[in-house]
Amino acid sequence: MRLSLRELINDVSKTSEHVAASAEELMASAEHTTSAANQVATAIQEVASGSEIQGSNTIESANAVSQLAIESNEWWKPLML
């Protein structure tokens, strides 16, 4: 089947339009993926920050409890003097 020059130009034009539309969809998809990746990265950073803060608070709480335990176990020492 032979195509006329006009038909060939029309086919190339339609293919170009299809490629352009596909490229736009790919760009939109890439932007969406980048946005989602940024959201995940932000969430991970927030969790990591929260873990550091929580870990620090846990250590401080453990130290305070430890200190109270030491003090409560030593209340009787002055009585021994």
C-alpha cells in the first residue's frame, strides 16, 4: 500500500501529536512521583526527628527515675550516723 505525501504528512502529524500528549502525561506522572517522594522523605525526616526527641526524653526520664531510686535507697543512711 502506497501512501500519498499528504497521507504520510497527516500520519506523521498525528504521531507527533500522540508523542507530545504521551510526553505531557509522562511529565505529569514524573511531577506526581517527585511530589510523592518528597512527601515520603519529609515524613521520614519527621519520624526520625520525633524518634530522636522521644529517645532523648526517654533517656532523661530513665535518668530521673534512676536518680529517684538512688535517693530513695539512701534515705536511711543519715540515720546510721
